[in-house]
Amino acid sequence: MSLALVATASAQTGTALGTVRLPRAVVANGQPLAAGTYSVRMTADPVAAVVGQGPDSAHWVEFVQAGQVKGKELASIVTPADTKL
């Protein structure tokens, strides 16, 4: 699954990053995630460090529907500086 969400660097844990509509079922973190509309928010869950990447290069995000967490996935963080050629 690949999603592009824009969040400011000051986005706090638990803050909604945006809304995504999944037109069909997908797998998130090895678990099925049904088609539908979800709010996506960043979590405070720790991410294991990866050699060559900064400490804030990835965060867990949750897919929330009707107030319930339906799934989560690891999201790569792309800063504005990363997008410059």
C-alpha cells in the first residue's frame, strides 16, 4: 500500500494527518483493511532505527474509522528538503 499524505513537521502524535478513501481492501501491517474512508493519524509507537536513516524518517500511522483503530502501517516521512532535486 502506498499513500501520500501531507503533514507539517509540527504534527503531534495522535493528530489526524488527513483522510484517505480506499476503493478496495488492502493489507496494512499484515492485517486486512476493508475498503472505505479512514482518518489517518500518527502514533507514538516506537520505530526501530534503520542504518542510514534519521530517527524521524518513519512513524507508525493508524487508520481510524467510526472512532475505532482498524489498522496501522509504517509510514516513511518525506520532508520538503527531500523532494528537491
